[in-house]
Amino acid sequence: MRLIASRIEVLLDHAYDLLEKLDLPPWQEYKEAASAAFHDVRVATVSSCKFGHLTFRPVFILLGIILHCLAVVLQIILENSIYHGWRALKEFYFQIQLATIWFIRYQKSLSPSAIYAEGAVMAAVTTLWLLRRHVKKHRYYERTMAWYEVRKQKVLKRYNHFVDQVGKTSTFLALLLPHLLYFTFAAIIKRLLPWLVTYLATKTPLNAFIQYFHPLYCTFLIIGKSTQHLRTYKVVEADGNDKKTVSKTTPSNVKRQQKQKAELEELRKEVVDILKYWVVYAIIIATVRTGKLLPFVGHMFTVVGDNVTKGKRRQGMLSKLRFSSKFVEEISLVFFTWLRFMPSSVTGQEESSLKGKGNSPIEIIYKKFSSFVKSAMSSSASLTNKAAGSHLGNGSMLSWCVGKLDFPLSILVLGRAISQETKQKVITTVTELSDLIPAAITLFVPGCSSYGVIYVSLVAPAFLSIKSCDEINKKSSNVDTMESKVNDASRFLRFWMIHALVTWVLDSFAPILAWVPFSTHVIWLLWAFLQLETTTRRIYGWFESEVEKPLDQTQTMQSVKRVIAALPSSVDSQKDTSSNEGQVEKSKKED
């Protein structure tokens, strides 16, 4: 016990020493400090609240006003909604009541046969709905399409195997086989259903749609797509030039360039395809028009009506060779359907085995026509150079003309009579019109200007389109080069759109122009003017602006309104007549 007591005393001594070392303040001093702190906190809180009240009081007042106005507006809306909603419900109830009464009276007024017919229609609609639900539930459509795809693949497999077997014997026959099948099918349809082919060819606009309007629509879409692509490319290129610090080899830039290159390649194929069609179409039309102008052959190209051919019993040898309009329309429908919509004669599986390139109908005819047009244009150019005289030496007539024009144009540029841009435009115009020199000779030969018009309006544009196709078919890895080629080719697409419009106008006024002296010379100059690149782009730009504007704001509609306003109206004539009658009565009264 003594030991425990001694230990406790030691602990107490140490505790007293610790308390002395801590230097605890007395209770009175601690109480005064705490009361001072509470007082300071209270004063700071009051001042802070007062400051906040003074600061946010305008905001709270503004919020109160806004909330009050909002509550008033909501109250008005709610009251009107309830009022008008109640009125609408009452009106709806009355309308339903009137409709029900009318329906009951109408049903009572019907005859028994009409009521049975209504019941049959309702039963048919209900049956169709139940049948649709049953078909959808048991997936009959999906199962039918799956069966069709399986059968289709089997037929295609057999067809491909047959073509491969034919290709081992003759590649040409294998390439020709789909086209033979098409024309055989067309002959069978003509044999079994002749009235159907005649009706589609002569009584419907299907022929004009296939060979004319559908290609025009596709051309318009491709031009818009090309213009949009070029604008996007210029914007992206400008952004890339502004951000010079960004590397061109970053993954995002590489991916964007690959996407742009793929889109450009697809656009290039579309441009080439539609240009090839216009070349084929132009050569066909040029051949037909030239054949009509020839002395003896033209009799065969002149189409006559069916009633004319039936009315003449005794016909000469040449008259028997003339074709009826019905026959020509039917042949045209079959031919242009084959030309426009027949796929390539070599499918994907056969292409590797037969080593064929694209052998679609347009490709087949384009290869023949393009070589013919190139040889014709080159021969005409060589004949023109020979006719120009031996003073040209080894150079062409074009280089001689450009050389002769360069010096006086340079003098005019130095004298500031014209600008360097105008000089370049003159040289470019002479270069573009150089292909029309053989046709210009026909203007001075009596009776041959019509041949020159055919040459300028169809042959020369077809030759330029062929050159553009050859140029754009040269594949290039540079995107800028491909963009430039596509832009150059789009110029000829624009020309064919303008060609269609001008041809329609000239054909409409052909009976009137036939009586106008030198009308063919003016038409020749018109086609030569339209072939210039600046003219083509300017006219098509105006056409695009007219299409994009509202109808009332177009220049065409405004011109029509001006013409109508300039014409004399019946109101004005009545006013003039009444004024004249009044003056006559006044003169009688004075007498």
C-alpha cells in the first residue's frame, strides 16, 4: 500500500509540473476573451447581412416583378385555355353528334345493295388487315425474299458457269451473250405482245424519258455534285493553308484525304459515264441528220406516218425503203433501253476469267464512235492545213494564227488598249474555235451550211468531250490534278445541258426560221459562240440562279410580266372608247 501511495504522489507531482508548464489562462481571462469573440462574430454577421441585403435587394425586387408578370401571364393563359378548351370540347361533341345523325340518316337512305357493298368493303379491309398481321407474324415476306435470293444465286451461278464454258470456246461470244439474250427477249415480247411495245413506244413519253430527259436529269445532278465537291475542297484547302503548324501526315488529315480521293474517284466515273452517253447520242443524231440531207440516202432517213404508207399502193423502189414512224419509235425504245440500262456484259466473277474491261453497251458503242470521230476530225484538220497553203511550213494553221495574233495583241497590251487578261481570252477563244475551221468553209458554199451546223453543234462538241474523257481517264494520284480534270469535264456537261435547251428552242421555231434568209449562218454562229468555255459557264450559271430563285423573282417571269404589261388591255380600250364617245356628245351639244 505504501508503495502504491508513493507512486500516486509521484504521478500527482508530475501532473502539477505539466499544468504549470502548459500555462493555462485563468477562467476570468478566458471568459472575457470568449465574450469578445462572440461579440465580434455577431457584429460581422450583422454587417455582412446588411451588405448582402443592400447588394441583392434590386435583384430580388426585379425577380419578384418578373415572377409576378409571369404568374399573371400564366393565369391568363390558363383561364383562356380552359375557356377555349371547354368550347372546343363542346364543339367537338356537337360535330360528333351531327356526324352520327348524318351517318345514320345516310345509311337509312341507302339501298340494300349499297349496304351489302359497304359491308363487303369493310369485310375486305378487315380481311386485308388480318392477312397483313398474319403475314407479318409468320414472316412470310422475309421467307419469300430469302427463297428468292437463294434461287437467284443458283440461277446466277449456272449462268456464270455457262458463260465460263462459252468463254473457253470464244471470249467474244461470251461477251456478246447477255446482249443477245436481251435482244432475243425483246423480240419475244414484240412477237407475243406487239400492242404493248407499240403503245409504250408511240403513246407514252417513255422513249423521250429514256433517251433524253433521264440523261439530262442525271447530268444536272452530277453538275451539282461536282460544284458542291469543288466548293468543299476549296474551303478545306483554305483551312489547311491557314493552319500551317498542323502536319499533313496526321491521322485525321490522312483519313480526310483518303475519303476525298474516294469521293473524287466516284465522281470521275459518273462524269465519264454521262459524257460517253452524250457523245454516243450526239453522233447518232448527227448521223441521222446528215443522212437526211444527202441526195439519195436521205430518202431512207425520212420517216413517214403509218397512214401515208398504207394509202399508197404503188410505191417505187426507194419508197419501200422508207421506215414508218411506229417502227422507228419501237427500234429507238429497244435500242436506248439497251444503251442506258443494260449492265456490263461481264459480271464480277467473269471479269477475272474473261479478262474484260467494262463492256457495257455505252462502252462498246463509244469505242467505235470515238475512234471514228477522232479520225474524222484529224483528217478534216489535216485537209484544212493543206488548203491553207504551203507557207505554213511544218506548223499547223492554229499555231500560225496564234503567232500572227500574238504580236498585235502584245502591242495593244503595251499601249494599255487592252489588258493581259483580255489578250489571253482572245488567244483562248481562237484556240477553242480552231476545231470549227472546217465547218466555217461550209458557210461560203451554197446549200452546205446545214452540214456545217451539224458539225458545229454535234460533231465538234462530241470530239471535245472525247478528248476530255481521255484526259480524265488518265489516273493520277495527285488530288489537285484530278480536281482540275473533273472541273474541265464539267464544262462539257454544262454545254450538253445548254445544248438540250437551245435545240428545243430551235426545233420549236424551225418552221419560222426556214423562211428567214441566212438563218443557218446565224445558227452556226450561235453554236460556235455557245462552245466557248466562258459562254458555257456564264449561261449555265444564269440558269442555276434562275432555278434556285422563287418563280416570281426570276428574270424570265419578270420579262414575261413586262411583255404582258406592255400589251394593250380591254380595260384601256373601253376607257378610250368611252372617252371618245363623251367627246362626241360634247361636240354635238355645243353644235
